[in-house]
Amino acid sequence: MAEKLARLGLFTDVDLLLHLPLRYEDETRLTAIRDVLPGVPAQFEVEVVSSEIAYRPRRQLVARVKDASGAMVMRFLNFYPSQQKALAAGARLRVFGELRGGFFGDEMIHPRFRVIRGDEPLPDRLTPIYPTTAGLSQGVLRKLIQHALDQADLADTLPEPIRRRLAMADFGASLRFLHQPPPDVSLADIEARHHPAWRRIAFDELLAQQLSLRRAYTARRARGAPMLKAAGRLTQKLLASLPFKLTGAQQRVWHEIANDLAQPHPMARLLQGDVGSGKTVVAALAMLQAVEAGHQAALMAPTEILAEQHYRKLSAWLAPLGIDVAWFAASVKKKQRDEWRAKVSRGETPLAVGTHALIEAGIEFERLGLTIVDEQHRFGVQQRLALKKKGQSAHQLTMSATPIPRTLAMSYYADLDVSVLDELPPGRTPVVTKLVDEARRDQVIARVHDACRAGRQAYWVCPLIEESEALQLKTAEETYARLTAELPDIKVGLVHGRLKADEKAAVMAAFVRGDMQVLVATTVIEVGVDVSNASLMVIEHAERFGLAQLHQLRGRVGRGAHDSACILLYARPLGENARARLKAIYENTDGFEIARLDLHLRGPGEFIGSRQSGVPLLRFADLEDTRLVEEARTVAEELLRDQPQAADAHLGRWLAGREELLKA
Ligand code: ADP
Ligand code: MG
């Protein structure tokens, strides 16, 4: 039993209390067979007329039953001998299920039933139906939960004045209500979680999350880190050498980061900026401040292409300043890597860029002051933990081009400070988005041709095939072959995940140099490549992509002064969700608005990625309820400031035994 409960995540009384019903059944009333509506679950009290095992078309148990108003058939395709015995002629039953018109007249397939003897009063509460697992019956779960409700301390952890101010229902009353609602409530309301009792549970969950994250925040600020103070000699030099001026947003964000770095405790800041908003230069400035302050800095990216682009860019910017950058990736020869490693560990090379190779065995920094992680949510849990260990007392900056909706930032990221680049560098042309039926692919190919003849370049992104990488590769190769055949005067290239790193790099380099006009790609180009002459993006089977991915891909064009377009090829039939995504990407260009719609369509899991392991997922609260998230945040601050014992009690209830998770 303990094993089965563990499978449901149920270890303590509190776990049981918070194991809330999926739905309810109304067994407080009886319905006459004659009055029942088809498809509406109802309870009947009947007498068995006859029962038999039939073989039409397969072995099944068929019982004919009746009440004063009419008759029906109960059918069981799987059954135990005990059930057969219970359905003896003359037995009285309470039956719960849906009546349907069947081959044998009105019938119920696999109804729930119970033999009754003598007078059995009807329950006065709705019957909860809990999420469960094989071998654990509703009846057993119900008893355990009932026991927990009787035993557990349901005292309210929310101080009375706050509860009154927010018009929050009492905690214990809310739980009792949700486990055992009275029959006169609107089931639709509770099941849709539109009920004050749900609001209370959701609030408590958000409050626990806020409290734990704010505590983590405070704990971090109590730890020490090197103060990376600098007069700005190096950063000034870099800024003077750039062919552009920082945007207002870049300046603001850079000041926030520079200020954090000079503090005696570790920075933990998330830098959010849409694709192309110019995060790299901000990262470079931060790294230079660390170097000038006598420390080292590391920059890590999730893919080799992206890491390499960072490496090239940083080297180009920093070599003139006399600053060395070490480069760690799988494709770097061992000898070269050993050399870099030695230099980094002796502190001779101040900066290192790499993929996760950077945190793997043996790279020790002499005095690491700052780690920067690009697109952190794409790293695995283990890699992120390793990185965290490595930089315990280092400042940390994470960068993300996936805009995170505000409520999500406020909840899951409450332990971080957030900077936002909300302005694109000047000179970008807006990208025109077109939705085109796959049947008109020839016209799209003609359009690619025109663009290339006009001196531009184009990306052609192949469909995402999650089930099979091999199939994905095959499709990409076919598209490549077809475009090569149909555009004989145009140089077409192909890049995909199976290529060796140096092969991939060669194709990308040719595209960047302009030696190649069309780049057929699987989604590997999704992150980071920067070719301002590319003005056309074609995405095949766009209906299969997520909103964030479409937004990222579209951000690859419109980087130069040329008119740019993104053509979304779609195949019918379109599901409802796919249609909603295409509509959203067609109608919106603002990353934050797209992120908000994405959260609405897909829920928070997609955004937080492996971060889930670090923070318990919200089970009850809905992050679209901005107001509730805000209220929880305010109350968390208030409790931590004025009533830390109430905060402790609340955390004890919600996170008991899960503190370990929070440390990840
Ligand atoms: P992302 O935020 O997507 O990582 P990048 O850092 O790659 O964006 O910057 C995109 C492009 O914009 C790069 O070519 C970069 O050099 C350029 N860029 C960055 N900041 C500015 C600016 N202030 N003015 C003009 N171009 C800029
Ligand atoms: Mg980038």
C-alpha cells in the first residue's frame, strides 16, 4: 500500500489532504430508470431480475434489473466470480453509471454497483473521485483521506487580518469542502476550480512557493562573493571599438548588472531579451568587468553552434584588447583543450567559452568571478547543478531569448533578479509573416528564387519530427534535393543535427560568408545564428512547431535593412491548438505577448524546462491568475518581514520533506 501511495506522491497526512478530487459523483439522490437522461451519470436502486453469462460476441456478464419505473441491462465485459454471485436474481443494488441505448435496449456498461441489505441511508455529501493508481481503490483512498481529515491539524496558517483583507476562505473548511462537498453546490463550478475553496488552496500553494523562493533569495544575499569593482577601463575600450552604440535598454541593463557585480554577495540575475535584442554585448561587458577586477569569467551555451558563435564574437571583440578567450567544446582537439585547461587553471586565460564541456571533468578556474549561461532552460538538470556547484560563490547571469510571461517570472523566478532588454537595436525591418497552404509550395520556391537573385539569402526550416530523428533527417535531405534540383542557379546547403561539428561549422560558415544562398536546416539554426543578409525564412509544417520556436525562428530574419518575410507553410487538417498557434504568430510580433499566449496554450512546463526539478510544480494554482500571484507575493513579503513564525508554519505544511528539492 505504501508503495502504491508513493506512486501518487502521497507520503504524509498533508499529502493526503492535498490529494484533491478530480471530480465528483452525486450519490445523494436516486433516479428512476424512466426519468434518466442518456449520457448523464445517475444513481439507481434496482432489483436483479436475472443474470447470465452470454457469449455474444464474446464472454460477458449480463444482468437484467428493474425498478418501479422501468428496466435496464447491466453489462460487464470483465468481471470477477464474486460479481457474478452478487448479481443473483432478487438482489437489491445501488447502481451508479450512465444509461445508454444499446443493442439490448437501455443498458449500462460496467456500472459501479453495491448490494444493499435492509435500510441504507443515502450519503449526504457528494462522492469524491480521486486520481489513483492500479490496485488502489477509490474506497481505500477515501478512507485514508477521511482519516487524515480527522487527524491532521488544519489550523489556518494565514493570519486572520490578512485572511479577512483578501476575503480568503478558511483553510480547513476549504479542504473539507473540496473533499466532501454538500449536494447543493454547482459541480460545474467546483470542477472548473471556480470556487472560493479552490482559490484558497491555490493561494496557499502560491504563497508557499513565494516564501521558499524569497527565502532562497535572502539566503543567497547572505553568502559572500568577490566584489567585481572596476573603473571601466576595459568596458570603455570595448564600447569605443564597436561599430554601434548601445541601445537605451542595453545601457540600463548593463548598469543593473555592473552594479550587482560590485556587491559582496553573488548576483543571480536573469537577462531576458528577444532574439536579436543584443544580449551578447551585454555579456561581454560583464565579463570584462570581472577581468578588470582581477577575476575570470565563463560563458556557457547549450549547443556547439551557439557556443562557437559566442566564442568567435568575443574573440573578435576582445583580441584587440589583448584578452585571451579559451574555447571548450567536444570538437576541440584534446591537446588544445588540455592547453586551455592548464591556462585557465593557472589564471593566465581570463575568459572561457564553451558548451557543457566547460563544466565537465577537470576544468578548474583559478579565480572564477562570473558565470554566464545562455538559454539555460535548454540544459539538463545535472548540467545545471554542476554549474551551480562550480560557481557557488561566483556571480551568475543567465540569458534567455524566450520571453517569460510576467506571472511566471514572478512565481518561478522569484529567487532571481530580472533585467529585460525591451528594445531592439535600430535599423531592423519588421518581418512580414505569411501563412501559406502547403499545396502552394511551388510559389514559395519561386519566391525563394527571386530573393536569391536579388542578392538575398534564405533559410528553409524542415519539419520537426519528434518521434524520429532519422525521419527528420530524411525529410531534410529530400527538401534539400528538391530545392537543389529546382533552383539550379542557386547554391543550396544542408545542415542538421547528425553532421559532425566541423561539417556543420563549414556549412554555417559558407552561409555566413554568403557563398551559399539557401540554407536548408533542421531546427539547429533556432538559436543564435546571425546573418543580416538573410531576408527570407520558410518554415515547413509550421503547425508542428511551438509558438516560442516559431518566434525564435522568425527572429533570424529582419536583421538587416532589407524587406524580410517569414513564410509559414502549413498542412491541413489543422487541429484547434495548431490553428491557435498559427493565428498567434501571424498576429503578433511582440515576444512577451507571444509568450503570454504560449503560456495560455501550453502551460508553464515549457518555459521552465528542467527548472521543474528545482521548484515544485504548481498543482493547483493557475499562473494566468495574475492577481492571485501578485497577492501571494505581497503576503509572502509581509509574512517574512512581520511574522516569520507564520511563514515557517506555512512552509512546514506545504513543503514538509521537500526542502531538498528546493536546493537543486
Ligand atoms: P541576441 O540577444 O539574440 O543574443 P545578439 O547579441 O546576437 O542578439 O545581437 C544581434 C545582432 O545585433 C548582432 O549582430 C549584434 O552585433 C547586433 N547589435 C547588438 N547591439 C546592437 C546595437 N546597440 N546596435 C546595433 N546592433 C547591435
Ligand atoms: Mg544570443
